[in-house]
Amino acid sequence: MNAMTKQIGENLKSSFTVLLSRSIKSMTAVLFLSVLSAGSLAGVGEGQELYNAYCQICHGVLGEGQAMGKPLTDSPANRLADQELIDVITEGRAGTGMVAWEGSLSEVEIFDIASYIRNLQGKPALILGDDDSGPSDDPNVIAGEMLFNGSAECATCHSYDDKGGSVGPSLDGVSSRLADDALLQALMNPSASIVSGFGTKEVEQEDGTVIRGRFRNDSELAVQIQSADGRRWVTYFKERVTQVRDSDESVMPDTFANLGANEQQQVLAFLRSL
Ligand code: HEC
Ligand code: HEC
């Protein structure tokens, strides 16, 4: 593979990755695969050549496994996250026939092979950088993510990419779940429609204090309310409290409504990238 093909591959790939991280969630895998087979993603073809040259001998032509190497199309290999897949190829598995390929293969080549393995697994291609820092190049998205995890305190209740709180629903894929107006309403007026499973109850205790929170297991005897930090479910026995009542107010505070217009745009841009 000459330097020029490589460069073209890289350019294609970086524009693709940006495009992907913005729109993969609204694209179906089928659509994506048909894009692949149209040959727009040069990397996968190269990945196939490299795979056949270096990996096939132990992992089989179609990743089905051979005497010297494990299958790549079954679990656990098809459960590896994108970064784990890249890491195992890069670093190998100490003490096994799987050597580290960094040094013999460039990062781009490893990315291409990993993409091809995803192809063999029948999965959408890799999206790198979707975790942690999410190197989106849109400054609004970056600023919005910082607000979300920082001063706007959304992350105390909401998670994405498996990070964050559990008082509110996970926001992975929220951009495809909610149209723009529904998303805006969920943010500006949380109580207008409450996500099922995230309703609120109030427990008035004998000393007059009132506990509000997401509930579950409302039985004849007791109700369980999630603690404000989301970590525990606290049981209140009905005979020991003054009253348990439904609340039609969301647990979600109006933090979003109180942000400045600029910050709202940033948080919105970030949510739309999820
Ligand atoms: C000499 C044989 C050999 C070659 C060549 C080889 N592998 Fe492996 N590979 C293995 C073995 C053995 C394992 C299982 C290691 C273990 O037990 O965890 C493995 C594990 C893996 C895994 C993790 C699978 C899992 O179940 O977690 C991946 C991914 C992988 N190899 C990809 C590759 C790629 C890509 C190449 C080519 C660049 C390659 N391998 C070349 C032998 C090989
Ligand atoms: C105290 C916890 C809490 C905080 C802080 C919080 N939320 Fe929520 N959020 C919830 C709960 C609970 C729900 C589900 C109930 C509802 O629909 O109002 C929810 C619902 C949502 C929804 C609708 C999700 C869906 O699937 O329909 C979005 C979007 C959302 N929150 C975004 C945010 C953003 C952005 C912030 C920060 C500005 C934030 N939330 C802060 C608790 C919280």
C-alpha cells in the first residue's frame, strides 16, 4: 500500500468518523453496510487484505477460528467494545499466541483490520472516540458536554456511555428517541410528560418531613423511593408514615430552563450528538 493510498484512506476515514459520530445513531446498520459495500470506506478493503495476510492463519478466513486462534465472530470477541478490539490487536494478549501488532502494523492499519473484523461480525463499523472525550470538532458539542458533566449537573442524574447517574433515564440515543420539539419540552418543562418508570411519589413522614423521589414497588405495605444520589432504594412502610401520595411533578429540576441562551444551545447540541 503506497503512501498516497494511505493518505486518501486516512482522509476518507477522518471525514467518515466525524460524519459517523454525528449520524450513526440515526442511520441503520443496513444502510451503513450498503455504504460499505459501495466501497466508500477504503479502510475496510485494506483491512481485509491485511487480515488475510496476517490474521487469517490463526483466526480463519471468516473469523470462525482455527486451531491456533479463537473465533472472532462469536462471544467474547464480538462483545469487545471498539476500543478493546483495537487494544487487543495493538497490545496482544500476554502469554498467548496473540502477539502485539503495534510495531508491525501502523495505527491506521490496525483500525482498518478492526473495521474488517466488525464487518465479519456483521456489525456497524468502528466509531472511535465515542467514549470519554468524544473528539467532536463542534465547539458547541464540546462546551455542551462540559456543562452537562459540570455546572449544569445533568450527569448527577443522567448517564451516557455508561457514565453518570441513574435518577433519570440514560440519554444514550436520546436524539433519535425524541424529536427536537419533544426534546426541548423534556428540558424546558420536565413535568409536562414524564418518562414511564421515572414518576415521582411523595412520602410524608410522621415528623412532617416530605421525601420526594422516583419510586418503585408501590405495594400495599410499602413504597420504595430512590435516594437523591440515585445509589439506594429506600423502603418506607406505609403504616409508619403519615401519607404516600403521587406527584405529577418530575424529579428533574428546571436547571436547563435557568441556563443562559448560549449554554442552552450548547447542551442541546451535545444532546443531539448522543
Ligand atoms: C499465531 C496465531 C495468531 C495470529 C497470527 C493472530 N492471532 Fe489473534 N489471537 C490468537 C489467540 C491464541 C488468541 C486468544 C488469546 C486469549 O486466549 O485471550 C487471539 C485473540 C485475538 C482477539 C481477541 C479475541 C477474544 O476472544 O477476546 C482478537 C480481536 C484478535 N486475536 C485479533 C487478531 C488480529 C486482528 C490478528 C492479525 C493482525 C491476529 N489476531 C493474529 C492467535 C493469533
Ligand atoms: C435531579 C435529577 C435530574 C437532573 C439534575 C436532571 N435531570 Fe433530566 N430527568 C430526570 C428524570 C427523573 C427524568 C425522567 C422524568 C421526566 O420525564 O421528567 C428526566 C428526563 C430528562 C430528559 C427526557 C429523557 C427521555 O428519554 O425522554 C432529558 C432529555 C433530560 N432529562 C435532560 C437533562 C439535562 C440536559 C439536564 C441538565 C441540564 C438534566 N436532565 C438534569 C432527572 C434529572
